[in-house]
Amino acid sequence: MNQSINQLQDEVIAEFSDFDDWMDRYQLLIDLANEQQPLDEKYKTDANLIEGCQSRVWLQADVTDGKLFFQAESDALIVKGIVALLIRILSDHTPEEILGADLYFIDRIGLREHLSPTRSNGLLAMVKQMRMYALAVQSTKA
């Protein structure tokens, strides 16, 4: 059985709560970025670029058995780490689950307050784009 979006968020919150210092949390994001599989060059298209991000972020979504699977790449490590978290939490879920998700982990791990306004906007843009893909898939089912 797949873990729910909330179970995955709780796991992320637990990992981040091991570190009190924000420098350590940034390091965790950088580690996550470095562990992420590089995005295939064929997906690095303008169509996959996320609007509203200061750094360049490409997001690819694929659907298998009614579930969305995301892959992404960014030219900024912190951003790549953030998108890695979003992928870990939202990938392998149905459009309904993604659209219904309350992404409380963003506030709980202190991401929103520790990101610059432009990165924070970028984070929201990434979430919005993932939801747009979910909405698109959902509408093709109807």
C-alpha cells in the first residue's frame, strides 16, 4: 500500500526536525538535490519550464495507471532540493489526491519563513504547476 501524502509529509517533517539549525536544513535540501536523478535532456523544454521561478526549473509529469509521476531539474541546488521534496510527497498519487492535498509540511519545516520571497514564490509556482498537471489529467478522465 502506498503511503498517503500526509504520511509522506510527516516523514519529511520528522527528518527536518532532527536539525535545529537552518544551515543544517539547507544542507539537507542540498543533499536531496544531489541524490535526485538528473532529468533527461529531452524534457528540458520551454514547455516544462516553470513560470515564476527565479532559477530555472523544469518539471515533467507522466501518468501511469491513473497516477502522476513527476521528474524535475533545477540549476539551483536549494530549489532542486525543494522540488525533490515535492516530488517525494506528490509523485505516485492520483490527481484527486494531489488536488486535495494540504501541503502543511512547507510551513511545518519552516520553509516558507526561511526562503527569500522570490524562492517562496518559486515554491508556490512549482506546487501550482503540479496541481495544474493533476487537473489536466483529471479532466481527461471525465
